[in-house]
Amino acid sequence: MEFNLADLFENAVDHWGESECLVADGKRRTFLEMEERANRLAHHLADQGIGPGDHVGIYALNCAEWVETLWAVFKIRAIWININYRYVEDELRYVFDNADLKALVYQRAFAPRVRACRDAMPDLRHSLVIEDGSSESADGLDSLEFEKAMAAGSPERDFGPRSPDDRYMLYTGGTTGMPKGVVWRHEDVFFALGGGLETHTGWRAQRPEDMIAHGEKPGPKVFLSIAPLMHGASQWSVMSGSFVGRKNVLMSKFDPEEVWRLVSEEKVQGLMVTGDAMGRPMADALPKAMQEHDLSSLLIVTSSAAVFSPTVKDDFFDHLPNLLIIDGVGASEAGNNGVLICTKGNTHMTGGGPTFSPGEGTVVLDDNLEVVPAGSATIGKIARSGNIPVEYYKDPEKTAQVYVIGADGQRYSMPGDFARMEADGRITLMGRGSVSINSGGEKIYPEEVESAIKSHPAAYDALVIGVPDARWGSRVAAVVELRPDASLDLSELQEHCRGKIAGFKVPRELHLARKIERSPSGKPDYRWAKQVALGEIEG
């Protein structure tokens, strides 16, 4: 047995076989049922010539079939590719072409888009269609129905040995640019994102078999992952949970009221959100949910991939004061840099950004790629060494920019987030340099200003960007979504912000939008915000 993701799953199956592994929109699977179906699908794909290193796209909303495909592809040492279901045709063409797909598994609702982009997949040799209740036609795609493929495959686990060097790939869009495939070794991503290393306790698996004993320890055994599986946060919530015998609960589309119903119905103990984009509407729905449902099972809320504001956390604590909130800081290109463990009255914010305890290999590097010492006034970039990715797929230029050799000779992943080393050894995250604002020589990080804005009672959500200024080069502009029936003008916002941040960071413009644009994982769309601020589109 290796530190291989399929091996780790099969290890869990052998120990927790009769336990529930997955609940997704009414479909339930025990570990043994998941194993049998994944084996059948794996054998079917192998019979179609799909093997080690081949790329298999998954294009679907959250569903049981998504997870079954995930394990099936790993079992035959192939690589599955996450396809963002919100992409329009041009974006899909880019990903389909860039990813070199040999097979594709998609929901019937997406058949028209697959057909329109079929010529962007010249290497495609096989496709499967998942029935989802829609009436879209898959004519012309020569796709086999998912359940027929499942029935045709052998249920046996008779695959050859695997390697910790097998590949996992995650297409990530970030805040700017076209999506890029981040390539990891199985062993590295397991320790970086898959539960092999616990940042907040320092525990680290010495052998793959250690995950069984780790799963027997006290902790949440039923976890609801809300974000789409097409993003890394939910992928790793499901996979890491499976390795330790957890029941994973999924929902196909985010609905805050449905979240609280599922917490009550499934006795959910742990909940995974992606920052304010999900946390804020859930907090708004919480008072009513407390009246209608028993939420006493909930112990922990975890967040990653997007900013989780102190004001939103406080809303959770107001109703669930004994809750523990774990806010993960990291990136698809680096892994887990550290965590904030928040309790009522303690949300660990310094200067507008999260201040967290760094994990193994996490440091701040200056412009000379030297490690910034604790307590230094230098603002550098957060970086992580050790178990980090191999490369960006087919992008050596981007690989060279992000994966650097530090002055100490270590290889680091340095995606571009600015940070400061505090005197106590913790790190304060400032924000992504690619969207920072230079106003009169002062560097302003949008996340810090956004946090100040969102603490105003009238503000529901906000994005901050720089717009051209004849005197200062750039000035701070805020695009704000208000709460229902609320009002806010620039002078009131400025007065509020002056009590939270330095004067040069205070917004000089206010643009009200009907709804802030974010990805399903909560990542901000700064390009959209800039277009709104410049009057190019309506918000």
C-alpha cells in the first residue's frame, strides 16, 4: 500500500465497509457500495483504452456519480479533470483543448455545450452521460449512458499496484486569467490537502495505514461540503473525509435554507463553506433555521478558498456560541499554509487580514527570496516548501514564476499572496498582489478594505478595486451590494472605514450593485468589479 489516493480509499473501504460513505440529493452509498460501483466504472473505462496518465473530464453538478467517477479514475491510475459547469462555450473550449481529454463524463443537461465544443477535444475516445432528469439530447456525441457502463464493468478489485507518483490535477481559475491545471503527485497532495498532515495539531501520517487509527479518534463523523466538487475545497473535503471513515453529505446547488435542513436531517457535525459567499446567506437564514430545525449536532464550521469575514463569523457565534470555526489559509498551487481556529470573541484579525498560525514549510519570502524573520516590518509573499505541486500543466513560464528556489536552496510554491511575519511567529495575510492598488506609492490590499466595508451594517458584500487617478495613479473604488432595504452613501461609508483602516485606504468612490459577482467557490470577480466602477457595465 502506498500514499496513493486510490489506495487510501480502498484502505478505508476495508475498515468501514458497511458505514455510509456518501449522501447526495437522496442517493446513499456505503463504502462497499461506492467501492463496487467505482470498480465497475474503472473496469469499463479500462476496457475503452483509458489507462495510466490519461485525462478524464468530469462535467457535472455535485452528485453521487461525480464521486464514483473520481475514485474509478484513480483506481486505473488515470487523472480526472474538473470542468467548471458555469463556463460558457469559449471557456469550455479552452479547458477541453488544454486538458487533452481522452474521456468525458457529463450530465445530460450539459450535452448541448459538449456538442458545441466537441471539436476542441480531438483526442476524445469515449464519453458517458449521467441522467439528471433533463430532456437534453446527446445525439451526435456517441455517448453511453452512465448506468449501462456501470453494469458492464466488473465489480472486482483486481487492479495492479499504484504509485505515490501518480498524478492529480486541479484546474483553478483564481481571480484573473484563464484556468490552469495544477499538477500534483498523489503523495504530495495527500500531505498538503488530503488529511495526511494536520496543521493545527502537527500530527502527520507515517504510513498509509495510519489513517484508520486517525479516523477512530473523536471528531466530526458526518460532514456537509457545500461548495461544488468542480472546485478543490469540496474535492478535498470529500476525499480526506473518506480516508478517515466520515459520511460525506453533498448538495447539488447551494441553498442556505436547504443547508440548515440537511444539518438537522443528517445530524451533520461538520460544515464546510467557502467564505462569505456562502457564510453570509447562511448566517442570514440561521435565525429562522434555529426555530424550525434542531441544529445541536453541529460542532465545527470550516472555511477555505475565500475570505470569511469576522462580522459573518460573529453572526454564526451569536446563534451558535459553542461553535468552533476553522478558517484554512492556502491555495490550489501550494496547499494548506495554516489555519485560524476561531471561537466566540476571537476571530484573529489584524489590520484587516487574517492572522494565522503557519503550517509545516510555510514562510514569508522577501524580494530576494530570503525568509522574512518574525517581527520584521517587511511585507513579503507567503510561500510553502515540502509537499508542493510539480508544475502547471503545459505552462513552463507560469511554473517558473510560481515555483521558485529560495535563497536557502529550498523549492517553494509562491502564488503571489502578500503577507507579514508577526513578532509571535504568526502570519498576517494581506492579499493577492495581482489585484493590489498602488495609490501615490502606497500599496493597498483589497481584502483589507473589503473587510472594513463589510463590517458596516448596511453592506452585504463588497469588492474593492483601483481605478485611474490623475494625481495618485490609482484611487480606491468600492463596489457594494447592500442588504435589503438598506441605504449607504459615500460619506457614511468613509466615516465608518476611517475607524477601521488608515485614511489612504478609505474608498474614494462608491458604486452600488444589485449583486456582487463571485465564482461558486466564493472567489471574487475583480474584472467585473472594475468594469462596474468604470461605468462599462451595470452592477
